[in-house]
Amino acid sequence: MSSRNLKMRRRRELPFELVVEILTRVPVKDLMRFRCVCKSWRSLFKEERFCRQHMTHAPTRIVSFHFEDTLLLGRFSESAKPEMILEEVNINVGDDSRLLNDATVVLGHCHGLFCLYFENNTFGLWNPSLRELRTIHPPYRYNWYEMGFGYDHSSQDYKIVLVLKMQGRRSRSSQALVLSLKSGASRMIDCLCLENFDMIHDTISGTLVGEIIFWQLCDDNVKVTDKLLSFDLVSETFNLCPCPSNCGKGLPQVIAGLRGGGLCTVGVDDMSGGLIVWSAQHDAGGGIKSWSKICNLSLGILEISTSCRIDDKIWLSSAVTYAGLLLALVKFGRESKLLSYNLEEKSLTNVETSLSLSTCEFLETYVETLVPVPIPEWKL
């Protein structure tokens, strides 16, 4: 190659920093193919710094699990009339797919990783974008009530929190197991604030807001109390937080993402029978100072938006936030509808879907990322 051609080629080549900036905006599916381009790209996609940078541009997806062999992935269309485009995707995770069934519980998700609870004290970490599922066997065998999953930025480690299920009629709990997945550390800690509550839940997942996990608490009559249990992933301490006294009958949905990413509750109002939504005001440390009711959607409004005549009670199957919108999967008798509520415009819209939602029990959101699934080696 002549010196002139070499100079021309160098001029056409983009600076490596600019190439990295472009690649951080490429979908995971394409990056998986780009690993074959060259060794430097293959190494780049494994770097934690690149994974974090790519995560800031990654799209958010809606997912509904059909654990036998498929899941539903969804995204909003750009048309004037809101529509959820759903596609069935095979769960291609090799031999570990046998663990996925109707009894599987989603403990939480963070950075594109889903933490799952199977049967027989077996857990799993799953990245749907990479089609990677790794099983986790804790070093101790117990029965658990509330469970949670999140990321501790101070230690750069993912943690699973398991509140111990005590034996006997009055199953009060005062201990929890914390599992650090990257470091392989496990420790039992006290949660004395639970000594006055009966733990009636069974493998209920917590809601992650920042670096704090929140759970609902119930009384002896299986009724939601005016208290939430919180766990700080950094300080590893439990606390009790206030909860709205009328957040809905049954077990209202506790979600994150509205009003700047804070905590919200969505439930069926005892009085009106419609949907009632509360938003939390957080303090500087992420705790809850107070609550405010941000909307109460009556049955009449729901009838107009869905074109369904409501002759009986409605049932809230699931609620999530997506692009600043509140999405609620509501059952009207045998029919399921996906509703979208815009808090800024105070408008409620029925979302058309490309596939039936009749078999969906809950929805989740997740971000498509390159974050690898950690495999812990327990240090006992």
C-alpha cells in the first residue's frame, strides 16, 4: 500500500472514542453479531464500563412471562393511536429451561437482569437479551417470605434479600439472609422491626426504588396495613415506612417509575370500585415522608375508555410504568384490557395490542443490556 493510500485510509477511519459512542447505541441483538467483527470489539463488549454506558441508551421493553417455553416482548408503536406490539419469543436457555414453569416467581429486575425463584430453594439470574440463565443455590436452606433483588453501587454488587419464614402458627420473622452475588458473601442480619407483624406473604417480591427495596405488610386478617417494610441495600438495614391507609382492597400493586421514579401504589378503590393511585414523597435518603393521591379513576371513566360495560367488579392484574405513563392490565370479567394513563394530561386511553392479553397475569419492564449474569462462589 502506497503512503498516499495509507494516509487516505487513516483519514477515513473514525476515532476509537467515536466508534465506542456509536456502538453504545446499537441494540444488543446486533452487538452479539458484531462480536465477530474483530477481537477488539469482542473485548470491548465485555468491559463493564461499556456495558454501563450502553445501558444509558438501551430501550425499555414490556415483558410478560409464559414460563413453559415463551415470553411476550412488547413495545409501543409510534402511531397516533397507542398500540402495544407484542411478539412471542422462545426462551432459549438450554437445560435450565426445565426450571421455568407456572410456579416461578420474579423477585425483581435490575440492569436488565431478572432474579427468579424456582422451587426447592433454587434461584436464578436471567438476562433475556443475552438468553443467559444461571441457577443459584444459596449456602443455607430455609423457607422464605418476602424476597428482593437490587444493586448496591457502593460495593458494585448485586444482592438478593430473603426474609426468613419462621415455623409455627404465628410466623413472626426477625431475621433475613443477604446474598452478595459477585463477592459470594452471605450473612444473616436482624430485622427486629418485623416482630409486631404477622408475615402472611409467600415468596412475594419487593419493589426496588434506587437502592431501597419496599414490601407491603399485612395484619392478622390478611389486610394491607399502613406500613411498608424497607431494606437499604447499602447500609443493609430494615425500616418501617408509612403507606396510604386507603391504597386499595386486596393486595395493591407497588410500582416505581412515576413522578421522577418514586414509589407508587395502584389498587382497586374500596369505595368507588375504580382504580386509585398514590405517589410517595421521598426524603434525601430514599425513605418515604408522605403520600399524595394522584388520581382516582371511577368505573364510569373506565367504561368510557375501554368501551366495556362493567356489570361486576374489576380486577387489577398488573401495573407498570413505561415512558412516564402508567400502564394497568385490568380484567373486566373474562376480558383483559391494557390501559394507559398520562399523569400530565390526566388522560386515560385503551391500548390496542397485537396479541391477546387473556393469558397474561402480570407485566414487567426491563432494559435490554449486555450485563453478564454473575455466578457466585459462596464464601462460608
